[in-house]
Amino acid sequence: MEFRDHVYELLNTIDACQCYFNIVVNFDFTKNYLDLITTYASVILMLSRIDDKKAIVGMYNCAHEFSNGCSDPSYPRLGQMIVEYEHPLKKLTEEFGPHTKAVTEALLSLQQVYPRRNLPAEQWRSVQLLSLLGTPTNLLSPASCDTMACEYLPIEVMERWIILGFLLCHNSLNTNTASQELWKMALRSGLYITLTRDEVLNIHKLSEEHFDGMKGYNKRIADIKECKEHTIINCGGVHREKRLFLRNALKELTKVLEDEPALLGPKALFVFMALSFSRDEVLWLVRHSENIPKTKTPEDYSDSHMAELLFYMERLRALLNRYNYILQRYHLQYLSQFDALILNDTIQSIYVCPEEESVLMTSFVSALSALTLKQLDSGEEFDLRALRLDWLRLQAYTSVGKATLALKDFPDLARIMNMTQFHTKMMDSMEELLQETAELSILCFYPRVFEKMFSQSSEDSSMQRYLMAFPMVCARFSQSTHHMCPEEMVLMEKQSLKLCVKFLEEIAEHLCSVVLEISAEQSNLHEQLLPKHCAETISAARNKKLKKPVPKKGEVPKEKPGTESHRKDRAVVTNMDKMHLTLTELCTSYSMCSDFTVFKHIIVPSEFLISQLEHRLSKIFVRMANYNPNTQDILRPSELLSGIHAYITSLNTLSRYINVDIPRLLRSVLLQQTQPLDSQGVQTITTLYTNWYLEGLLRQASSSLIAHCPTMHCFINQNVENEQNFKAEQFSDICELRALAELIGPYGLKFLGENLMWHITSQVGELKKLVFENMDVLVQMKANFDKPEMMSSLQKRLTGCESVLKRMTIIGVILSFRTMTLEALEEVTDYNTHCPFLMGPIESLRNFMAMDSDIKVAISVYELASAAGLHCNIDPALVTIKLFPLLSGHQNNVHCLATAINHLSAAMFTVQNKSIEQHLREFLQVASSTLLQLGQNVDKVEVKNRDSVYLLLDMIVEESPFLSQDVLESCFPYVLLRNAYREVHRTFIHTMG
């Protein structure tokens, strides 16, 4: 109500003063008047669209009565107003009848501006609009005209003035031909105008309904129908051509200004005109995209090249902000050395000038003359808003009917002051001017249209380099908020971030797909160079040398690696060429900016790409392993490592296109692969290879289907009827284990070792049961090891001996494999560089361990030593699996018993805090006594493989850091070992020969 009262009071005052309106002369005065009219009409029309407005007003009055004990005094008037405006246009027309003369005068002044701004693209091209290169001789001349502010006035604003203005004051349409022409021109420009945000008015429907039933308006209704038909047939194509022209014009303008930013000074007006024209076309398309009429050319209402137009709008904005100092410096000198002088001469030529107007104009000259470059160089901020406010005040003083100094009689003064006002805005109101000419925050209220524009642009390969403009536009959405409605701030922030993140994720996903597709192709090419593929080439060369028959007809010879690079015609475009072109285009979009801000959130586009690459690379590396848990198939570690190296090499080239930290990305991905699960909770290469080596290799080795070969440092397949589906040596030789160590690293091997220790724990548990069953016999054997007859009888009382040997062999196989992996890790990793605090002498560390009596401290020191790459006599992994609760009182891999006995005994006695050397001596004495009895036994069954068992005892001593040959010779004659070596060697020769 108060707003309505103030509006009508002001309108009545303006009519009483007989104010003069002309957009060319008193631009600010006329613009504010027309804005007042359209704003008031928009508020009333919006109010009429609220279906429950009566109920809302009634609820408000009830709430006021409950809170204050009485009704709102303005409630009766408010209720009456809602009833009166049930048909808003009819009521508004009645109220604006007295103001028809002033409104019509203001609207007709647009004849000097609107028709020129509403020209088709063909005429823009003919006059080379917005081109700096069209007239090279004028390249340094300042862009200036008699209607400076009108040149970048949004055409949408003018059309809203015309349509709503003539709806409210329609009498002039029947009496003034000029009004009819201006009105029909606006009706032909489109189907909708913006009421507010995403609320639009169907101008033809609204006008026809308004004039329907009025006497003397049949002709106007016919004009409306004719304009609507013309709009549906032609308007879409006209605006499509305008967008095409503007894309090329903005591209040229941007390139020239990027090369010569100093031209921003004299040609600033061109930039704001270009931004305003482009904004008009974007908003026109947005308004009409959601309400496409029935037309034969619906494609005119969609634009797959919108990204380019938005991109160059953003580039021009960026240029203005980046070179703001150039603009200020140029226009400061313009204001002080030209505008001030010519304004002073114009004022002096005015023969009659009232005192108040004279003071205002004199202050203009003084303020402009006081500007100096020293102020600019010192970083002083300029504030010329007072000068512009005084100019508006002067327009009001000189535009009333009885003014002594009538501004319309002094057009030169108006022209100079309008030009000066534009120059002052270059000094302190750049953002305000940009918001007026390039503000696209309305896209926030059209998310479907905005997303459709992005989707169409992303599908066009020529637009991919401009896609970053879409998320950057989201940074402008904060300009559509209003301090009088703070509650919508959160909702708009969420909407802006949602759209921005959606666009960035789709751009990153597209680029990520291209990068990984290129990497996959490079990996495939690299895979062709693996040694396993050379057999066919060697065979073909050999057959050629032996002159064997050539392949039959129809049999296509296999292409050699590298043939894909042979090209006879450069015009032939390969798939790889297309992918690299797409890669270049998408990476170019990332060069648009490194970061931007959306509602105080700093957005870094490259981080979205890094996140996508990290997520998808992890999946690719796991998929490359080709692990099948059902068939226990998996890729050899060396082949997987080769493929990953090919990916890494290809990915490193991405840094040439875009500023991203690829090494950081690869470290993150590969480090996750050394853990059991990655950041997404998915199994990694470490888990796959751990499962395979445990279930595929070691389980068969435990069943003697695969044998450990110490000489070759690998596992090999046995010659059995059921041939394994893989060759053990191809997965366990030195090269493969080095590749495995490089793939899963120390953390991965730690996880593998923990799983190995778990299996050893289960075997030790079974051994514990056997020990309990034979406890009495074992105690007696330990006490009577020097009595052969008693030892022989006690030995026969032992049960489960085969099970003990089998389980100890399994433990030995597992420990042998673990030793092989650690040796491979030691060869590919220099631990000392990672643990400089553990680079002391090994002996001092061992002495410290021997001196410490606390078992927990000893275990921790062992673990530190192992982590530092130092060899420990006691396996820390075996110690930490807590064996003490379990201990209370060549084809069959039996050679692994030595490893099992040494490691297990050292770990067990460490846990029990007992002397390892003393107890191993006792074990050696008992074992020697038992073995010496085999030499006196003539039973072929008992002496089977006796010599091999002798050598096993020698292996135990040789591998043990706590026993020596002197200790062995004290209880077992060396001559037996020498004879055993000779017999085993002879058997081996006989078997092989």
C-alpha cells in the first residue's frame, strides 16, 4: 500500500510539473521514470498471479490481531486494493489515464534508439558493427556518440517499457502513428517479455485479451495477430542470425584486445555494447526455449553454439577486470584534459543560467579538473557517484515545465554530460556497469534450459573448448539475490553450486574418458612389444630362412607393432587423431581460469578432473589384473606393471595440455593400490595378488603340485598328470616378484605377509595338538637323547609324525615364499633413504636387542629393524603373531623344513624369553642321536632317503644364525654328511642321465 501511494504521489507530482522526457537528452531522468512505471505494473501483475492472495492477507491480519490485540489499520485498504486489482490491467489503465501524455512522450523518445538497436544481423554486418578492424585509421580514436548510455541499454528493458507502457496508456495507439509503429516493432521482436526472473508475459495474448471488448480497438487486435504470425515465422531465424554474428564479432573483439589491451581505453564503449547485445540474445533464447511456439523451424529456439558466446562474454569481462588500471588511466586523462575543458566552454556559452544550476555545473568542472594521475598511481580509490547524482539532479531541475534553463534547448550540454557520465563510470563503477550489460543470473531460474544448452554444446566437438563458460556463469548468480530477501540466499547458493558442480563433473568426465581411452590405446600398443609376442616373428623369420611354404590365400598376415604409425595420406584421420583433437579442445577450456568463486566457495576446476581420474584409474588398474577367483587366473605381475607404466607415461603427457599435478595423482592412486581397499572401499591389486598367491600358488605348493627351487629362486611345476593352468615359475621368479614388489610396495607386501602369518598360525595350532598328544614321549626323548636303545623305543611311540612333517613343510614353503618377496622388495626399494634415523650399525642394534630383557621392547625393535631393511635373526612377523599361547610345554618341498625350523624356533623362544642358541643346541643333539640310529638300521623302509635327511640337518645349521658347523660336528660326524652329498649327487646324475 505504501509503495502504491508513493508511486502515485510521484507520478502526480511529475504531471503537475509538466516534466519533459527524452531518453537521448535527459537519459537518467527518463530511464528512472520508465523503470518506475514498469516496476509498479510488474508488481501488480505478479500480485494478480498469486491464487491464494486473499487467504494470505487474511492470515496476516489474524496474526497481527493475535500479536497486537487489534487489526492492522491498513488491512481494510489492502483488502480493497486486492479486490480492485482482480483484473489488474483494466484497473491500471484507468489509473494511468491522466499520465498518458508524459508516458507517451517518454516512450516516443525511444524512436531514436530502439529501431537502430533492433536491426537484423545483415545490417550489422554491412556496417561492420563492433569491429575494431573495419576502419584501421580510426583504431586509436575514442569511441563516442551523442547517445552514449543508450548504446548499451538492454533492448529487453526497452521492449518492456514499450509493451507495458502502451498497455497502460493505449489511447495513444489510436491517435499517434509513431506510437503504433514503435509498438508493432516491439510486438514483432518476440513472444515473451520478462516480468521478473522466470515469470514472463505472453505479450500477444495479454494485449489481445486487454483490447478485446474495447470500442475502436478492432484494428489494434488485427495488428496484434499479424505481429504474432510474423514473430512465429521469422523471429527465431532473425535471432539465430544475430547470435551467429555476435559470436564472430566477440571473437574478433576479444582477440584484438588480448593482443593490444591498451585499446580498451578508447574502445571501452564497444566492449559494453558487445556485452549488452550478447546478453539480450541469450536472455531472448532463454525466455523462448521453455515456451517454443508451433513452428516449422523449432531448431531456431535451441543453440548448440551457446558455449562460444558465453565464453567470449566471460573473456571480455575478464579483460575489463584485468586491465582496469588501463581503463582508469585513460579515462582519468580524458576527464581532466578534455571533458572538463569542453564542459567549461559549453557552460560559458549559456547566456541565462540560474544560480543553483550554475553552482552544479561549476562543481562538475572543478571535480573533473582536480583528477590527477598522481591519485591513480598512489592507489587512491575514486568515488564520483556524487557528480553523477548532481547530474541527475540537474536533469530534474532543467526538465520541468517552467524551468529557466531548459535542458532540451541545450542538447550539447546534455550530450557532453552523458558522455562524461560514462567516462566517470570507467573510474569507479565498472562492476555496476558490467552487471547492467552482462549480468546472466536469470539463468539460475532456468536450470532446465541452462542444462540443455550445456548438453547441446558438449555434443558439438567445436564447442568443447568453450564449455568452461557454463560453470563460470554460475559465479554470477549471486548478483540476483536481494538484501530484502535474505532467506532465499541459501536456496540460491545450493542451486548455483549444484549447477556448477554438475557442469564441472561432466566436463571432467568427458576429458577423463578421452585421456584414459588414449592411455588404453597406448597400453595396447605397448603390450604388443612384450617379449611373449616375439615368438611368431622369430618363427616367421626362421620359416622364411628355411624356405617353408607361404601362408594360404585368405590368411591375413599379422601386422607388426608400429604399422599404425605408417601413413600415406595425412588427410586420413585416425581414431587416435580424433581423440587427441578432443583432448586438446577440452584441455583448452581448463585454461580459461584456474579458479573462481561461487557464493564464497572457491571452485578449482582441475580438482574435479583429478578426482575423476583418481577414481577411474583405480578401477582400471584393478581390471587390468584380469583376476578370476573361480578359475584362479590372473595377469603376470610383470605384464601388469608394464601396462601400468604405459598408462603412467601417457598420463604424464597431460601436463603439457593443462596445469594439473599428475605425479600427485599417480602417487595417490598407486599408494591406494598398496592397501587392502582403496578410498572407495573396493579391492585393490594388493588384495587380488594376495588372494591369488595364497590360493593359486602356495596351496598347490603345499600339496606338492608345485615345488620350491632354491637354485632357481622360484617355484616350478611338478610333472604330474593334472597339468596346472599356469606355470609357477612365470609368477614366482625373480623378475615377477620384483614386479610384484614394485606394484604393491612395502605396504602391500606387509599385507601379504600378514596373510601368510595367519596361515602359519593355523598350522602351528595343529602342531600344538600333536605336541600335547606326544608330550610325555617328547620329554623322555629330551632327557635320554644319549641312550640309543631307549631313543629307538621312544621314537616308535610317537604319533602323527607324517602330519608334523607335512605341516612344517607347509610353514617352510610359506616362509620361503615370504623371504623371496622381501628379497625382491629389497632390490627395488632403498629403505635407508626413507628411514634415515635407522641407519646405524646393525651390530649395535643387535646388541641393544640382546641387552633388553623386556619382550615387548625387543619385538618393537625387531619391527623397526625390519622396516628399515635390516636383516634380523628373529623374524618379527612370526614374533608378533603371538605364538606363545600355542606353546605350553625334494619334490615334496621337504627342504623348506630348514627354513620353518629356524624361523619358528627363533620366534617361539623369543616370545618365551628363552635362550635361542641353547635350545637349538638341544634340538640338534636330539636330532643327531635319532639320525645316527638310522645309520645302524638295515630296514629299507626306515633308511629310505636317509642321505637326504642328513643333508636337511646340515641345511638347518647352515641357515641358522644361532648354530655353526662346529656345534654340528660335535654331535654328528662330518663324514656322514660328505658321503650323503656324494650319494645324493650320484642319484641325481643317474635320474637326469
